[in-house]
Amino acid sequence: GQNIDQPTEMTATEGAIVQINCTYQTSGFNGLFWYQQHAGEAPTFLSYNVLDGLEEKGRFSSFLSRSKGYSYLLLKELQMKDSASYLCAVRAQTGANNLFFGTGTRLTVIP
Amino acid sequence: EAGVAQSPRYKIIEKRQSVAFWCNPISGHATLYWYQQILGQGPKLLIQFQNNGVVDDSQLPKDRFSAERLKGVDSTLKIQPAKLEDSAVYLCASSSKWKRKDSTDTQYFGPGTRLTVL
């Protein structure tokens, strides 16, 4: 089976840095994705990790440790528009290569 | 390029009624997914198509849900009859496993259909 855990809610201040953690237990692993979802909108792709290490993309970075079943999304120089839910999703190593999503972390950025 | 299109955006029905959702994936994307997202939860896969064939429908409640992708492009998801617990956002996503540049096989989501069952 698949088990993906992430905090339900986080609050951070505009201009600060925030780290959203994700731990997972899956039957086979074939990559981890982070998506951003604003209220009432579709998830949009942020990052992808399949090897250990840090992937940086502008203000957003994502880290993966496969041996620990752990990832985090790092958001720098927070802006008010970053208030959204952040979904961690793991691609299982099955024939269908399906994604399994966590419940999401709702981030609120305050002035 | 145009994104994933879905309609309708909102639907309100009474329990035991039928409802259908439509999805048009990104042009050229061979793989299409339907997800159910209940409020406060992450998306849960219902069914995956590769062209017009079903790859995985293990989590589709087949007694009331059905989906098709007859020509390998557009897809419809139907619920008949609807129950109160079907109230959710139904998301369609597509990906292309065949583009060399897109080795991540990233899924791109449509805006979703918000279903309310009364």
C-alpha cells in the first residue's frame, strides 16, 4: 500500500523561508512530485525528484532522500500569492505508474 | 499550448440522479486520468487511460461510475446513480509518456468539475 504524510497546515511570514515536509511509504518508488493548488483551482506542477538531492527552480527547491522516504519543498522569499495548498505525490513503481497524493499542506502567508 | 479542458465547472444534482463530466486533454497527450478530490484531501485516482484503453481502474466504484475514451482523445466520466458522498471535485489530467523531453511524465490538470449532491 501507499502512505504519504505531510502537515495539514502551516503559517509563515511574507519574505521568510518555509519548509514543507513529506514522508512516504510506498510499494516501489519511481519519483516524487510537488504540486501547488490554490483554493478552487487545479493543481499545478512545481517540481520532480527521482534521485537523491536538491532540485532548485527559482524561489522553489525540492529535496529527496529515498533511503529515508523523505522529501521537502522549500519556498524562499515568500509572497502573499504563495498562500495555497502544497501536495506531495509519489509515483509508485507499478505497471500503471500511478501517482498517490498526500492530503496536502495548506500554507498561509501573513504580512 | 492549450491546457486540459473540462466541463461543466459546477454541477448540483440530487441523490440518485445521473451526471456526466467531459474532459479534453492537452493535444497529443496519450494518457488521461480522472481523479476525485474530496474537500480537504488530496486527489485520488479513479481511472487511467492510455489512448483509448484502460490501464488502471482498480479504484473506480464500478457499480455506479463509468468512464470512456472512445477515440483516444476526449473522455467522459459518468455517475449513475449519485450518492451524497460523491460530492467532490472531479479532476482530469493528461500526460505524454512518449515525448523525449518530458521524461518525468508530468501530469497536467484541468480546472475540475465541482459536484454537489443534495
